[in-house]
Amino acid sequence: MNYFYVGGASRWEMADPAFSPIRPGDPPTWTLMVDMVHKPSESEQFLYTAHKEHNGSPAGANHLFNDLHVDWVKWNGGRNMRTKLL
């Protein structure tokens, strides 16, 4: 299984500000790492996704938060994800 480290980002394509922890004292709800959900731009399929629906679309991803707890976040068309670094 692959993951994205998303700590230390100042902004993301889908969220600005990024809510990305830089220091341990940053808010506990900010995302530090996530399961890989990736669709290459030349592809119509999500090729690098650990958790898929029966139709091949992402189901969601585990998120590791700054306080070190892990929660499942449903994909919901990508609106719930805090990734895609700029």
C-alpha cells in the first residue's frame, strides 16, 4: 500500500489554506498522511488506489492526523479529500 505525505504543504489544489501540519503543535485535525488515491492525467481509471468501489472509483482513504489518530474519509467525488499538493 502506498501513501502520500502531505505535511508541510502551504496550499493544495483542492484547499487553500492546506490545513497541513508543519509543527507538532499545529491543530490535531490537520492531515499528515493519506492512503494513495491517484489517477494519472492520461488515464480514465484510478490506477493507484487501495480502496475501490465495485465500479473502480475510489471508496475513500485512511487519513493520519496531526494528533496521530487515523480515520476513514469517504471519497465523495473527491470533495472530502485534502490532498493534491501544488
